[in-house]
Amino acid sequence: MEIVECSRGCSRVFGSRPRCVVFRHNSKQGREDASAFQKAKIGKQTLESAKNALEDVLGWITSQLQDCTHQIEAFQLRSIFAAFPDEILFRVLEFAAEEDIENGDSRPLLGDDEINLNYDAMCTSAQNAFKLSHVCRRFRNVLSTSRHWRNICSFMQPGMVSACVERCESTNAPFDVYMVDPMLRDLFPHCPFNKSHLWERFVVDWRDSFESLSDVSFSFANHAINRNYHFPQLSEIIVMVSNTAALDFQRDFHFYAGWSTPSLRSMKTSHIIPVPFSGTSTLHSLSIFMNQGSRDFVRDLRSISLFLKSCPVLKEFSLQVRGATLIDDDPESPPREEQPVRREEMKMVEKLTLSLDNCDTSYMEDLVASIGFPNVSVASLRINGKVNTNFCNNFRILFSGTEDGESFPKLLRPHLVVFRTASSVFLYEPVAFPPYSFFLCPKLVNLKLSLYNITPPNFNEGHCLVPALKSLDFSRSDCMFSVRGEHKVEAEALLRHLKGCGLVRDGLEITFRGIPL
């Protein structure tokens, strides 16, 4: 109050005086100026004190206002969360916990059929979910069935692994186990193995390991083989290792051989060929990737054939092979000894995916001689390499199986990708694709061809293409008629080719690189 009264007095004094000072040079004026100067200094000090006091009051009021605003927003946010049904709140919290380490932000959750191989993000997401579950009791209850507890990775801290297993066990929820780094195998808690009845997916990803193999022991593999684990809910096994490790430690990666897996549906391997075990009796999907190199692919094909023979209900099969070569392909080398091979007909397989990248022609020949798929309805074949006419002829054998073309009567949607390469594109013209007997398939509906430096087959009226054929798609095709052909020229040449074969008719949709012809 004293500051306020003083401020009012200063206002009356200064308000009664003129703002413009007239210069006068006499003693009376000097005395008055000296007196007014002293009073003005006192007034200025008083006003500065008042200003500082008011600024302090304003700052305090502003701080209180901000606190009140934050409290109101927090109450509103809490009321919004309280109004959310548990199902919506669960999705919100799941999204908030999901983190992508590479991008530094959240991303949508993976579907149940997708595999998350970003292990850093997996571990961080579990930690985020763990923190959110401690916000309040409701958050903990809502997150009790979180997907993040179901991703148990060897990169996690032992305490985090135990917490995830405990929460899955409390809700009887199945979980996935990811063994990523073999150097961490001894630090990985044994609690997941003690709850083997809750396993749903098991992944061994040691592709980036084994820089030095001499001092690596396989205590985990030996422990797993020596124990007859029972996994009643295990539906998928994935084993991905480096090519070097697969060569030196092939046997150690078949740790699953003694397991009991009555619910196994899917199996994926990289650089190893699985061995038959009890779980193959229920296997529906199989995927094998091999960086073959100079390994004996004839022996590997027999191993694949033997494993397929142990899969009586297999529906989908995928084989991706890279760099399969034979040393005795050299003309100066003695011919390899041919041994009789019994062809295994996989009559239960309905979907086939085959990818051969820079493989010798002999690999395809041995493949079609070892394995047949007479009841496939959907097929995707990708060939990348130095393709010649003999190589192309193997397509007919693979699709039809026999000369009369009766082995593939159920083929509905084949997709062929043939990418022909050479050391120089000027060394050859496009190779003509020989006719296929699989075009006689009575149920053929969609045919998709992606050809590079390969001329389309000579479709003709003698083949009597079935009326069921609805579409003929030349997507991602190039250089079919000329090594350096433009897309427009290619399209015109393709149209002339198809007209000459009698294929341009009503009811048949023909497209080239997404453009209808």
C-alpha cells in the first residue's frame, strides 16, 4: 500500500508541473530545480520499485495460470482416457509404446502373421510398454495382453525377459522367442524354456554372427537337442544363419530334431536344409533360402526332396537359390557321375514359389528331375542369369512334368519372371521362348509374364488356349523383340506377335507394363 500511495503522490506532483523545462539562469530557478531534481530521483526510485514488484506479481500470476491450465488439460485428458473403452485404450497405448529405432518415431503395429526383425525396436517397445503399465492400475490391466510382452529377445535385459514371461504366463498368452546373438546365449534367462508350453514362434537369427568360428560353442543347441521339449502351441520355426556357419556347424542348427511340436504350421530356413522330425507331419508352409555357391547342390536337392517327403500336408513351398554352380561344368573337367534319382511328387502342394539367381542350367535340370508338383494352382517362378534355349525348356518340364502336359491340370495363375543377362547386351539378340504344354491346362485363368531379353512363346491356335483364360499380363517386360527397344515399339511388336498367334479376341484382357493392348 505504501508503494501505491507514494506512486499516487508522485503522479500529483509531476502532473502539476509542465513537461517542457524553460531554461532560466537565476539563483531562484536554480534552487527550485535542485529541489525538483531531488524529488524526481526519489520518485523514480519509487516507481522502479513499484515496477519490479508488479513484474514479480505478474510472473507469479502467469505461473499460477499456466499450472492451472496444465491441470485442466490433464484433467480433460484423463477424463478422455477414462471415457475410452478398454479396446480403444489398448490400441492407443500399444501405438504409443511401439517404436522404430531407425526412424525415431512410432509406427503401426505388425500384424499377427508378420515378423518383426528390428530387434532394437522390439526391445525398446517392450520397455515403453513396461513404463506405461506402471502409470496407473487401469493402464496395467489394459496392457496385460499387450503384444509387446510376447516378443522375447535375447537382446533384452534378464529382468525384462522375466517380466515379459511373467505377464504372458499370468494371462496364459503365447509368446515368441528370438535368439539373435550367440554370444548372449549364456546370459539369456532359462525362464522362457521353462514355459515351453507357451511358445508360439521360435526364431534363431545368427546371420550377422560367426566372424570368428573357432571359439564359438553351441551350448544352447546341445542343451536344446538333449532335452525333449514339448511345445504344444509352437506354430513356426525360423532358423537363419550365415553361409559360413551353415557349412561348418550344419548339424548344430538342427536343435529342433528332438522337439515335440504337434501344432507346427510354418518353417523358414536360411542357408541350411531342415531335417525330418515329428513336426513335419503338420507342416503347411515351408520356405528355404540357399546361397549355394560351389556347394554340392545335387546332394542338397536330395536333402530337400527327402525333407519334402516327410511333409504329407504341405500346401505352400518356396525355394530361393543363389549362385548354384558346378565345378565340373568346365569342359576340361571329367563329367560328373549320374546317379538314379527317384522323383518325389508333392501332390499336396498348391502354391509354389521358385527363385533362381545366377544358377547353372544343370541346377534346374536336377531340380525338375528330383521334385515334381503336379497339383499346384498358383506358381511364381523367377529366373535371373544367363538363360539359353535349353534352360527355357526346363520350364515346360517343371510346369507339365510329362510330355503330354497332364501333370499340371490344376494350374490357375502362373507368374514367370525371366531376366536374361550376359557380360554385354550386344553379344546376343533376345532368345525365343519355346511353347509350353502348360497352356493346355483346362483351368488356366491368369497368366503373368515378366520377360527381359526373352521373346514371348509362339502362342498359336494349335495349342487351343482354354476359354477360361481371362488375362495375359506382360508386366515389367522389356527388350523382348529388340535389345534396345523402346516401350512403344515393344508394345506394337507384342501386339503383332499376339495377333499372329490368334490371341487377340474378345474376353481376353492383355496388358503390357500396365497398359491395355
